[in-house]
Amino acid sequence: MHFSDAPPNPAFPVPDHVKNLVLHAELRKNGHVIRFSDTFPNAPSNTGNNISFSLEFATKEKTKAMFEVLSEGGIIEMELQETFFSPLYSKFADKFGVMWQLSCKAQ
């Protein structure tokens, strides 16, 4: 999925030079999923935020529970919330500076 494929959001317009960058891509092998995304241009990149781990859970309850544990003492970039691709999604750095993306499997 490219940035241009996401539903438009007037609060976060996508510039033309970003539209062909990858918003979501997946590599699946033996039941494991690795997700990839291009970094939004001009977003600051530092050691620790140049890669993020993505975990997907089957229920909102499990997603919320993991969010509470991993985000404690960290810095939340995007609060746990509904998005166009997940009933619950969040992005944050844990207390060690490791970036995480948590999502709930779409129903």
C-alpha cells in the first residue's frame, strides 16, 4: 500500500512527492509477518526510531494490555486508537527508546 492509497485525511495531507512511498508492506513466511514502511520524508531519524517492531493481536483487550505494559515510561507518538486499517493502533517508543507499533487484527 502506498501513501496515496490511504483514505484522505484533511488533518494530514499527503504531498505529491510522498504519494508513491510505501505506507504498508508485508513479508509472510511460515506463519510469521514482517511489516515495512518508508519513513515520511523529513521525519527525524535517530538510532532507535529508524526501525520499529510491529505486533498484531487478535483482540482489543490483548492489544490494550500489551500497550499498557510496553508504553509505560515511554513516549507515545500516536495514542491507541481506531484507524482505517485497524480497530486499535498505536505507535510509541518504550522506556528504552525502542519503537513499537501495536495493532488489533481487523474484524
